[in-house]
Amino acid sequence: MKDFADIPALMADIGSRAKSAAASLAFASAERKHAALISAAEHVWNSRDAIIAANVLDMEFGRNKGLSDAMMDRLRLEEERIQGIVDGLRAVAEQADPVGEVLVEWTQPTGLNIQRVRTPLGVVGVIYESRPNVTADAGALCLKAGNAVILRGGSESFHSSGAIHAALQAGLRDADLPEDAIQLVPTRDRAAVSEMLTMTDTIDVIVPRGGKGLVGLVQREARVPVFAHLEGIVHIYIDKYADPEKVLKVVLNAKTRRTGICGAAECLLIHQDVASTIGQGVVRALMDAGVRVHADVALQTIEGVLAATDADWGKEYLDMDIAARVVSDGDAAIEHIRRHGSNHTDCILTEDAEAAAKFFNQLDSAILMHNASTQFADGGEFGMGAEIGIATGKMHARGPVGAAQLTSFKYLVRGDGTVRA
């Protein structure tokens, strides 16, 4: 790994080149962007052996660093996951190009015709941890939206991200688009992150994707606007009218399919009327699956549960752990989520349409679900091909951030010698 002594100079150069590339991308044709993404997908697949070899180095680095099993799972790449990266690149390629889309059009009494149309943001900075697939997802989505992107991956995924990035740049070359459209910060030095947060002349928005520590740092120190992606403190509320079969299926999937992703369930709220039936059944099933259940007093009669502490409410485990408590009704569940949630994803399991409607209306999480696994909190599953993250703030982008969310808009106003009285 090359040692960069002057990080400010390195980042200034990267920013300058990204800004120049963004100027070209803003009017690049949909066909060329499509060609770049299809070619990049082919390069990723053809270089899968090199990507897996690079990932072996990262896995060793992660083990030496003492990463948890869940974090190691985030980091791991094998052929099946590389196929997923390829599929994601192709899916983004086949989506409609958002740039230039007319969002709304009207004509004023003065005769002025006004259109609001999508336009690229410019240069996007993406700071992420562990998951090397974000390199491809973020690169593809920014390119599709006509943005240049500066990627700063986690130190754990340094080699894997570099191998994937090389394939993306090969795709850009094949389509005769500027390689500087997708740049990867070539150092693990954390000073590069600090530089990115203050590059107001060249970066238009920062997207942090990672744990609470990373996102908190970015929000505190950034002078560039931020699309916040807070931790996924994901709740599932089991209503008294829940279907037992659906509860078992959804909760087990939401917790155990992949524990290290932000859509994994972290807290189970159980209506008191079904605590001794459905509630006990799902808690036992979770423990049988290897999940450590941190339960309140009402559930501690179940053999094998751990006693929950105050720290368990509002905790993102990203592991085979879940908090569980009994609530008096839907209102109490909503109040708990408001107090301890992160406005990411929350779910209600019920056959009562009114209870589901109330849950949807009274909570303001970016994603609300009814009778569906929270593991679907993913841009790919929303039909976006991929996502750059799940934005939990309320300004500009919210929920899965796909290509369309990586655009702004401008007004096109047309007259015919029209003057104002």
C-alpha cells in the first residue's frame, strides 16, 4: 500500500478531478452510462478470482483486528456474492435514466411554460465501513444519476474495494467516460475522511454508511451537506391479532437471515394478550436458532432468556442477539419505538387493518412494514437495483437512496418574448 505523506494535497487533487468529471457526466448520454455499467459488470465477473484473492487479504486483516462474526460476514466475498454485485450493476444499468426527467410541468397565465427536471447533484462523497459491495453499488448509482463519486471504503475492505473499483474504471474506459467519475481514496489514513468532510469547493454531498460512531463523526464535523444513515434499531411489534405462523416466519427471517445488516430486527415488542402464547413460542424459536434473547421481567419465566438492562432498549446488536419486552397495547409499542428507535425501519405483525394503519400513521420511520421481514429494507428489494444507503434524516433523500434520490432539480422556463407587467 502506497504511503501518502500529504493527505490534504491528495484529497484536493481527487476532488478537483471529480469536479471536472462531474461536468462531463452531467450531459453524458443514457446510452454511454448504460454501456459503462454493463461493461463494469462483465469486468467484475471476469476478475472474480482477483477480487476473491483480495478479499482473502481483507478477511485476514479483519480477523487480526478482532472483528465480530457479523462484521466478518459483511466483509466476506465469495462467488455467489460477486454474482450479486454483477446483478446489481446490471439492474442499475437497465433502470430508466433519471437525469432530465420532467417531474412536473405547467403554464402560467403569463404564458410562461415551466418544467421542473431532474439534474445531477455533482460530486458525491461516500464514506463506508466493511462491506466491499458498497463500492459497486455507490459507484453505479452515482454514475447513473450523472454524478462523480469519491469513495472512501473502510480499512477492513481496502483490498476488495480496490479490486472492484478497478473493474468499475475499466467499464468507464470502455464507454469513453472519464475514469475520474468513480475514484477510490487510495489510503487507509483516517485523515482522508476529515479532509472529505470539509471539501465544500468540490464535494456537494456526503453519504456516510456505517456504524453509529462513523455517522456521528460525519454529522458533527462535516461542512458538506450530509445524507444521514443512522444505525438500524429495528423493531417488530407483534399485535394481539397477529397470525402465529406469519410471526414465526417473519421474526426468524428478520433476525437470523443476516444479522450484520441494518435491516436486521433488534427489538421485539409483544402485546400482553399474546405474550404467553405467540410471544413465548417465538422467543423459544429464536433461542433454538441460536439467538440470545434479552428479555424484560414479563418474559423472564422462559428458561434460557437473559435479563434485559436499560442498555438493551435502543441497541443495535448486529449479531445473534435481540431485545424483547411485553407491551400493553399498540400505543405502548408506538411510544417505545418513538423513544428508542432510530427512524430507520419498524414493522407490525397483525391481521387488524386498523392497527396496521395506526402504526403507519403515528410512526415516522423512513420505512414502515406490515407482515413482512425487515430484511427487505434494501434498495435492491425496493426495485432500485441497489442503494447507497438508507437515509434516516428528513431533508432531501429518505429511505433507500437510489439513483433518483441522488439528483436535485432545476426549473426550465420558456417564454415567447414574455415580459412582466
